[in-house]
Amino acid sequence: MGDSIVPEWLTADFVKSCLESDKENYGEVEVMSHSVEPAVPPGNNYGSNMFRVIVQYKKLNDQSTEYSVSLIIKSPLTGEFVKQFGEFFNEVYEKEPEYYNSFINETYKICKHSIVPKYYSSPNPLCVVLEDLKTSNYEMVDRHNLLDFDHCRFYVKASAKLHALSVVVSKEHPEIIQSLLIKSPKLSKTIVEFYKVLALSRFQCMVAFLEDKPDYKEFLDVINELTDLGLLERILEDMEKSVQPLKALTQKDPWCTNIMFKYDESRQVVDAKLFDFQQMNYTSPVKELVTFLWMSANPQVRSTRLDDLCRLYCDSLNEHLADFGCDDRLSLEDMRSDMRVLSPHVLLVVCGLVPPFFADEPADFDVFTGNISNVPIKESSTYKLYQSNTFKKYYPFILDEMARDGIFDHIKEKIKQFKQKNYKITQNGHIV
């Protein structure tokens, strides 16, 4: 969804300001030249424009040597749709630089870590400037292949540590967390309405995909029930109230292309770094793990190594909490309980988040608006996502795993529970 047009503000002066923000390593510099190219393949990022900027520069105290550095510039999307919602997008984009400058900076005071890339101060408040991990031999995986156990293991350890750090920061400096979460009433309302429309369109497409597959009629019936947005809203509210009280600042979007991995000479994974915190959320850390497992882990991992990853996450989180002097803990039993409680969230991830990431080609922009009312569902660009080769390859496994894990059974129980309460729900989703 991003474009490759270099913004006018991405100048030598911009780059100079970024480098000089790291006084310890750069001091004053003179930019000799800089070149700009797309940083990621089409389809690997939908929420921003990503540029790789290769800079040739000299230090003013050492004019005899020319140095080179590569930076990643993450800038806002452009285009007519963005112009229509400029206020909304600006408020979203300004939070990620604050995440690095405020939250990550505070975590370094708790412990030195390299969970995220090095960041630079940006003269543009809506842009994030990061080190280019590619120059340190980190790689982005193929989004169509998903992650095996070793990749998942390194992600889980990094994520658990970052979650533990956020628990500590939330106790010692709650104002930092709150500043990242503040949204205008208008933005909050826009987000709620946006996700309602998006959920409905994705459920409708999933129903259309399953309607000629008799083996999955039970699943189709469950998803069809949840096209009643009022019922879905009540189930999700109940879910949020039922998870453990422990909260962390989460990435929210742990897609495999928002992680980069480093390998040794034999191609074994040795490290992982996380990036893209544009959609950060303060919620159950288990919710983030569940999102990752259904969005990025391959079927073999979910079917054979799920318990190993859960134990690893739980042990890592508790170990870091103890190291950081925090009394909070998450038991394995509570974690497993939360994973069942989060069954409705799994369905949202599987029906809503995963299809665009499985797309054979970069998804059209309008699939992210949820607007499919102008054409029959099976003729919409959104439904094309449910016809991709990768989607068809993985979805029988995903649906079978959801059934095995009791996810559909739990959701059916909740549907029955709320229908028995005789809530009167209007067509627009409000309870009266």
C-alpha cells in the first residue's frame, strides 16, 4: 500500500539532523550524498512508506575520511484516502516516534537491550528513523512461508522481555504509558467504527469462502452468527473483562515481516529484533502471543510445539520481571486459561488480519477500508484475498487447529450465553 515516491522533505539536511542527533557516534557531519530506495518488497508493509537511505558523509572533525551509513525511514502514507482522514492518520503516526523517544529510552535505564533497532531523532514528528538492520545481516522472512519453531522461539523471548520492561515502566512511570495511549474522542470513535466495518466485511468474505465446503458448515454457522455486530461487541467486551489483569505495552501487529532475524554461518537463527509499533496497544500480553501464533507461526508449530512456546514465554516473562524487581507474575495455568478466553480474538485474527498477509500480490488499498457494499462479495477486492494460493494452502490446517483447540466450541458457548440473556440488539450494533 505504500508508494515509492521520495518525499520532498527527505533531503540531505533531514539526514544530517538524524545523524547529529546521535552526538556520541557522529557529532557534526557533512552529508556528501544520499540515495533513496524502497526498503521492503511490495506487500510486506501496508501502514506506512518505508525507505532505505544510504548516506555518504564526513565528520567535521575528520575531513579526510568518508563514511557510509544506511538508515530506514518510515514515513506516513500519502494519497487521497489519507487526505480525507488527515487528522486521524497524523494522530496515529505521531505515536510511534514517541514510543521510541519516550518508552524505549526509559527501558534502557532498566537494562541495556537490543530488542528493537537503534533509533534516531527525526526532524519530522510523524516519521521514524531507524538503523538499517540489513547492514548487520538481519533478514526479513518470506511472508508466505510463516515461521518455524526456531524463529518463533527467538521472537517469543524478545517479546517476553519487551513486555516485562513495559510492565515495569507502567508501574514506575505510568505517565509514559498513558501519553502513548491518549487518543482524541474523535479518533477513538473512528477506530471503533472502522474495526466494526472491517470485521463485518471479513466475516462476510469468510462465510462466502466456506459456503460450498460442507466439512466446515459448523464453522460457517459460528462466523455467520458474528456478522451480528451487536452480538460480536458483547462477546468481545466479555473477553476483555475475563483475561488476567496483567497488562503490557504490545506491538499489536506481530506479523512475521515486523520481525527481522539474524543467522549464523549454518543458517541457524541467533537473534530477533522487533519493529513497527504503529498500532501499539496496552493490553494482555497473552493476547499478543496468541495473535503471533495464529498470524505468523506455521501449522506444524501450532500443532506440535505450542506448549513449548507457551512455557518459554511464561518462563521468560517471569524471569525478566524478577530480574527487574517487579513482583507481578503470570502462571502457566492462567496463561492457558486466557488463551481459551481469547478464542473470539483468534477468530478475528484468522478472518480479518491473516488474509491480507497471505495475498499473492500486494493487497489493494480498499481492502483495509472494509467497504465491499458496492459490489457482490465474491467480486470484491477483499474476497480476492480469500482466493490466494497461500490462503488456500494454509486455511484447512488453520480451521482444523481452531477446532482441535476448542476455539469454535468456546465461541459457541458465548453465543449461546448472550442469546439466552435476551439482549435486544438493533441493526447498528447498539444494545437497547
